[in-house]
Amino acid sequence: MPFRITGESENGDEPEETLALCAEAEAYYVDLPPPVRDHYELRDCAPEGELARAAAQAQKDGTAPLGLLTVHALAHNGEPVEPLWDVWCLGNARVLSVRPSFADPTLVDITVEGSLDHWAAGVDEQPEVPEVPPLTQGFHLYGRDEESWGSCKQVALVHKQPEPDPIPLRLRGCEPSGRLLAALEQGEDQFDLGGVYLGPLDRTGRTIDEHWIFLHVESWSYSTPGAGRVDLTLDISCDDFRTAGARKAHELWSAGPPSEPNLWAALDSTGRAAWSRATERNLSARRTPDAPPGATYHLDGRHTTDVIGFCLALGEAMNGPGGYFGTSFDTIAYHLEQAHAVQRPFTLVWHDHHIARTCLGRTPLLYARSPSFKEILGFFAGREIEVLLA
């Protein structure tokens, strides 16, 4: 599968600049390693709610699931430190052990295992342990829905797992141009190319999907054979768009936008996410002529086992195979307001609706949640859309 590196033009009004067309990529699709799960101690802890329940279960069974643990510092008067959004989050936490506190026999020290959840904390990076403001009285602990889980005096990192080694990405048979060619002609073995877009192409040269990355060239060499072509070894982060699931989605798009519905149905969550990005990226290629008000659309609900599946099925109902109509309530509402392909009022016939009724909604112990079947019906009802359940 060919790839393209694209840079923004110096003049934002001009088209983007192609920096390289590459014949193939090696290790572009790499499944993310499991998140590093370190061990922490909640010292001098007075657990409440779900944390108290998990602590009791761990004492009985040896370990217990907990879910998202959020930690917020308390000021000297025992009130949460402002701003309230300044929190520290441990994702998919599990209680490993509980023992009496040395300082106070009425309290306990709880050992938990988990991964730093930057997304839940709303930041790009978190410190290894929560920040400790001056004169702090400890930390307030709470769960995913901000329910109180008690308090502790200190959060300590007691066992840190090593980070996995990065897997280099190699682009082979690249035809360089623009600032990439200029950097290569300077003869440096390593250099930064700055912010660029990188993504696979279909057989017609149309971009399937692309992502903004900061590109550092670790090494390069001339391709064999191929005068003027080079092989690039890149140092970029292994993000979720490079998974094996994304490969399967991109292969289905390699001949161009799909002509059959439900080709995404067998993909896992990462593959469906990649398919969704491809539908949005190629929206102009798949959009159907706008229909008049009062039209009827048929949503195939056989594969709506998650919120992405629902959005993909809705996109195909509105715009045909490979169609896009949003990825959330906000983006779906935007398309409805802009009358993209449809005009309200209209009727949506939801076939096999029982799949979504069963599968959509909250997942225990996870931070993110999808809208429930009832919430989706309420969303449509408030926008002049009659839903017929079939």
C-alpha cells in the first residue's frame, strides 16, 4: 500500500505540499503495547463506596477490580484545591492488597495497580504521582462519576514497570520533494522534518486516512533499485491509528471508496474507528444528492454492537456504502442542521434495533460511555425524525 507525506504550505491559502510519495511502509501497522501498569500505595486511607467494597473483596479474594480512580489534592482546610480540573487519574485500577496503616490503626494502606489515564485527566501528560501542594491535607478519592471513594494522606509509586521499546517505522521507495528533499541534500544522517501529515493511499492516489505527526528522521539510505528514491527510518509515536485493525480497514478501502454496505461489520473497535476516519476523510467522494423532506431511510442495525457501529450504519443509511454522517451526537446534529444529504422531517426505519438496545450504553469500570438506545431515540425525537423500530 503506498503512503504519502504531506506538509502545509508556507502560505495557508495554497494547497498542501507533497513531501514524499512512498511505495510501501514497514511497521506502520503496529498494535499498541498494553498500557504500563504500575503499583501505587494509597497510604493512611479511609476508603468509602466502591473503593471500600473493592478493598474488602481484595482481602477476601486477593485482588479486586476498581475502575477509574481519580485523585484530587485537599488544601490545608480539607477542601479540594482549586482548580477542580487539576486531577490525577489511574485507569482500569485494581486493588492488590490492604493492610493496616502504621500511623493510624483506624486507617489502611491500599496497594492498587493501574495505568495513568491522561485522557480522563484532560491532559497530555501526568506526573508519576499526584502533585502535592503546600500544606496539603492529603487527597480526595473518587470514581468515574465523581462519587466519593474516601481520602488518603499520600499516593506513592512503589513499583514501576519498564516502558516498551519503540518500534521504528520505515517508509521504502520514497520520492522526496520540497523541504524533505532539501534536508536530504544537506547530507545529515538525522534531522527533524517538523509537523506533517502521513497516511496511506488507495489505488487511485486518493488519501484513505492521514494523521498529523511530528516527524524525526532517524536514518535514511538510497533505495535499491530506484535512482532518486530513498528509504526513511522514522521516529514517531505508536498511536491507535497504526493498529492491525486499522490495516484491515485500510485494505478494504485500498481499491477506493466501498460500493457495498457493511464491509466494516467484521472489524474490531480499532478497525471501525479507522473506517470511520476514512469515511469522514472521503466524505465528498461518497455524498449523495440531497433528498427532499419527508424521505424514508433504512438503518441496518445488525452490526450496531458499539457506538462506532451505530454511527457507521447511520452514515450508510444516509449516504450509501462508505458514507459518513457523524461520530457523536454533536457531529450528527451538525449534519442535520446543515442538511447534509437529508432534510427534516424524515423517517428512519431502524431494522434489528434489538442489537443496539442490548449493546449500547455504559460499560462497567470504564471511564468512557456510549449513548444508550433510549438516549439515541430521544435525540432523534427532538429533531423532527420519526424512528420506526423494525
